[in-house]
Amino acid sequence: MHVLLYLPAILLNLNFHFGIIKTLLSVVFLVVLQLIMGLEWILYKPDSYFGRVYEFGRGFMFTESRNWAFMGPHLAPSKGFSNFLLASNLLLLLVFLFGKWTHP
């Protein structure tokens, strides 16, 4: 799922530098590459693969957290905090979109 965090910026930069056709070809290439890399799991259990590969509702245990461990075991794995991080990431992407990436 981590690729979804920086994919909008990559697609925007590809579009600005190479145009829409090459960007769409790049997206097709990335999708095919993802399918090839996951082919072993897709052939074994396709419903599990596609159902869980980008599971947005999944939470992490506090023992898995390294970046936010200093916040304590009650705040770091909370749903509100993860929604805040997602919203702040989207906000920063929009700030860069209109403030930095679209200027000539």
C-alpha cells in the first residue's frame, strides 16, 4: 500500500515530462509488472490476494510501529491518528500540486 502514497506525484511528474500517452503506457506497464510479481499468489489464491493486497481498513499493532513509537501505545495505532496522517498526506500532495509542480 505504500506505493499509493507517492503514486500521485509520480504520475503527475510523468504527465508533465512525457505527456499523457507515455504516462498511460507507464501505468499499464506498472499494472502488468504488479501482476507478474504477484503471479504466484494470484494463481494460488486470487480472492485472498486481491482482497488483502491493498486493505485500507487494516491497522498496525503498536509493536510494528517504528516511526510513531514515541507517541505511545494508545495514540499511534488509533484510527483517528491514521486518518489524520492520510489527510495530511493528501493535503501536502495538493499543496505541492498547486504550489510547486504546476509552475513553469
